[in-house]
Amino acid sequence: MILQMKDICKDYPMGKSVTSVLKNVNLQVNEGDYMAIMGPSGSGKTTLMNLIGCLDMPTSGSYFLGDRDITKCTANQLADVRNQEIGFVFQSFHLLPKLNALDNVALPLLYAGVKKEERRERARQALCTVGLEDRVSYRPDQLSGGQCQRVAIARAIVAHPKLLLADEPTGALDSVSGAQVMDLFSKLHEEGATVIMITHDINIAKHAKEIRYIRDGVLSEGDLNEQGS
Amino acid sequence: MFENIMLAFQGIWGHKMRSFLTMLGIIIGIAAIITIVSTIKGTNEQIKENLIGAGNNVVTVSLTQDGASGVIEYSPLPDGVKVIDEDTRKELEKLDGVEAVSLYRSRSWAEEVFYANTSFTGGVFGVDRNYLDVNDYSVNYGRGFLESDFTESKKVALVDANTASSLFEGKNPIGKTIEIKGEPFTVVGVVSKTNASAPVINSIEDYYMYANTSSGSIFIPDSCWPIVYRYDEPQTVAVKAVSTDKMTYAGNNVASSLNDTNVSNDTFKYEAYDLLKQAADLQSLSEATNTQLLWIAGISLLVGGIGVMNIMLVSVTERTREIGLKIAIGARQKRILWQFLTEAAVLTSLGGILGVMCGVGLAMLLSQVMGTAVAISVPACLIAVVFSMAIGIVFGLVPAVKAAKLNPIEALRRE
């Protein structure tokens, strides 16, 4: 088991009252899973993703990523977890505009303390995996949206993380390049990657092997995809 | 670290105009400080040079009574003070820090000295065989002193160039007879300082300070001194030190040695006339005014630092998304902190280097245009650069902490 969340709650103070965004969320992800979490906006899916991605801490509940108790980690440990065990793919790519594709992809390795030569080599391999070996020295503004997202995926996989976490990965793309990106996720999944995807688009979610729904901070138990079909 | 510096240069280069304007505060402040420091140092060296004479290294040791000199200068040698003879002089030359020793008696403002009807203003010196060498005089015309001048007490005199022009008004003084207290002396030569460093006169104060040295001097053999002035007067010792820094040391050595061997009366004491100390006194005077200028320049650095802080805050805000992403993919807070601290430090260090260059240029321009003495201090330049780097770190701290403490979720959401 890669990820286990038990009774996760997240409250935000809103003035004097408290808003519960997540209510007793339970989530288990095994190695090699490909899961989509669906929900309308305001359902709490982004909050859930931030918690899974160790960018935020739950108000209560327990969260284990591998053997590690995330709720007991220090800020530096969380940074290392994000660096080495989670690969992020964002809706709006978040590439650094002044770096070329290779340097963008190599960035997580820099924070992992990998030597420069090895960083470049591994970044090159990751760009190969996403099919952009001929765009190594292009800057983001010289790449199309789909290519940018593939660079971002290369950056997410370069450190060989336990978990790929994608937030609306096709949200900013046209349908053709969106399909390419989804094919890439399927390919990575077939090669053994564990993927969690947050989306509100059922057509995207259908690429996953398992779909969970979140509504008003409550995550559905079990796989509704299989029940529905 | 190296990566951070490269990153910082990229950031600065990416905003050339903004970076330059931000640096401008630092550049102006550092340039002002370097200019002021150069001027202070220049003035100090000029004072030292004027007083001491470049490369001459001569310090005088004279007899004092109850700590005051001059009172007993023109009187007979007091009880308990022996004449310094040739053997003693040779012993003095063996002391540590001493290169050569010469003995002389003098009238700083000699009266009753005439050539024809012209009255002489200046000093008369009764000197020994070593005096001209020790004080770096060389003979321009005529001849110097001969051994027989001393042994036979010949009434011959050497004059310096000032005397030659003031007393003889451009006529050849060789062979002319001057009267010192009614005694006729034949001028046999004209001498001048070999390494003459003419005092630089910038103000009326300077003029009075150095007026002494620019009046004329007449030199006669010391064996003739009693003929003119009747007494065995106290001798003054001209001590040539091995180096400028050793002047005080050598002078004190000679004074204490003389006090041991030649003085048996407690009220009298040989003391070294400490030119270095006098130079230091004058220097502190000129430094006091310039220190105030330094404070004003320091304020401009403060303003520059605040400018840097302001721009760094803007930069952090602009790069919120970049920072958010870096935190999200695993950059520790410390790394973000250092990235911005480095950028601020590189920015201000660049400003410091440019400021030093401007300051040096300005100082040189000042010395050309205004004629002020200027000396560039390499340590001051290095300190200025290090100091501007420190300004970057101090004023970059607030923006850097702000960047490191960003919440990645909100930072990534920012458009």
C-alpha cells in the first residue's frame, strides 16, 4: 500500500465559524493503481489533492505515505517527501519561463542534491519518456501547451516518485493534445506508475482504472465506475 | 551556492534597467565613501610627507628642560650635561633603528646676518661633518665642507637655494662674504635637498605650517660656532632612521642613550621630536571634518539598502508562482531564502564594485581639477565591496524570509 488516509478532516476558519471542507475522508491507494477523483468545483477535491501532495496538513485524521506518518513530519521532511515521493502535474504546467525544458525537468533533482551531470542525464531520459527528446533546449514559450504539459510530466517522473499526482492535467489543453497527455499517463501507468488524477471531466476520468467521487467534502467509498458500468 | 549566484545574475540581467536603478543608491553611496576616504588618505600622506620629507627619515633629538625645548637652546651648556663628542656620536650610530647620526647647533631665526646691506631671514646651523649627508643635502655649486674647515675652524659657509635667491638676488654667491654677528664668512657652496619634496600648499594654514622650511638656511662648521655665539651650546642630534616607521623608535633610542651617558641633571632631558606624532595630530584634525562626510555618505547607503529591499519585495511578489512551484516540488525553505539573499547580495555587491570604480574615478578627477591630494586605499575598496554585500544580505532578509514563508497552495494559485 502506497497511501493510506483515515478519517481525514480539513476545516477552515471563516470568520467566527468553521467550514468543514473534508469530512472523514478514507482513501487507500496501492502500488500501480490509476485512480481518478472527480467532483464539481467546491467539492473539496483541490483540498484533498493538496493534502495528498503534502502541501497542506489535515485538521485531524491520519495519513501515511509509504511507511511515513505525514502528519508528524517537519517542514523540511515534507519538502523532501514532495521532492522524492510525489510527482506533481498541474493544470497550468508551472514551468519556469526562463529555463529550457531540460533545466525545468532537472529542477527536482537539484533539490534532491543530485550532481549536475547525473541531473542532466536523468532529465534527458525523462524527456525521452514523454517523447520530447528533440525539444531539450526549448524554453516553455517556444513549446505548445501539450508539449509544455509533457515537459511538466517529465519533471514529475524524473525523481522516480512513488506517486504521480495530476490536477486537471488537460484543463488548459485542446482536445488533441489533451488526448496525447492522457495517452502518456496510460503508458506511464502500464509501465508501473501509480497515478492519482483530480478532474471534473468524466471523459478524462474514464482513462483511470478506478474513479472516486467527492461531493461536499465526502469521498465516495469504493469504485463507482465499476458499479455504474 | 554557485547555482544561486548564476540564478541571481540571470535575474539581474533579466531586469537590466530596474537592477541598475536599484544599484544606483549603492553605487552613489559607495562612490562617495571611496572618494572621501581617498581624500582623507591623500591628505594624511601629504601631511606626513610634508612634515617628514619623503625618504629622508630624519628625526631630531634635542635637550629639554622640564619637558620644554627652546628655553635653553641659546644658552651655555647647563651643568650636568656633557658635550656630545665624536665617540658618543659613533656609539649612537650603533643603536637599533639608527642609520646615521649628525650633531648641530642652530639659530632658527638668526639675527645680525647680512650680505652687504641685505638682512638675512632664516636659520644658521653649526654643523658637523655628517650633517649634509644625514639630511640629504647635496652641493649644487662650489664645494662642500672640507676636513680642514672643521679642524682649522675656517670661516666658510654653505647656503641653500632659498638663501642664494633671497640674499644674493640671483647673483653667484660663491666667494661672497656674509657677516654673522660681525664675523665674516666666505660662501663656498650652494646646497639643496637631494630628495626635495616641496610642501604642497593648499591653504594659508599649510603655508604657516611649512613656512619654516621654506626660509633660507646657512651652514657653518660647528667648530666656528663658539666664535660666533661664544658658548658651547646644547647640541641637537639629527638621527637618520633606517625607515620611516622606525623614526620614532630610533629617535627615542638615541634620546634615552644620551640621557644615560651625557646627562646627570634631572631637570634636563634629551627628547626626540616626534614628527610622526605631530603628523598624526594634524591628520586627526583633517579626519574629524571628513568623518562627518562619511556619515552623510553612510545615510545614502542606508537609502540605497531600502531601495534594494523594496525591489526585492516586488521581485518576490512577481515570482510568487515560481516560488510556489519550487516549494511544491521539494525546495526547502532555506534554499528559497538563500536564493533571494544571494540575489540581493549579488545585486548590491555589483553596485559596490561599480561604486568603487566610480569613486576611484571621481577621486582622480578631483585631484586633477581641484588639486587635492588623493590616495586610493585598496583595503578601503575591498571593505566597501564586502560592506555593500552585507547591505544586500541585511536588506534582502525581509524579502527572502517572505519568499521562504510563502504558502505554496496560494502561491501556485496566483495568476
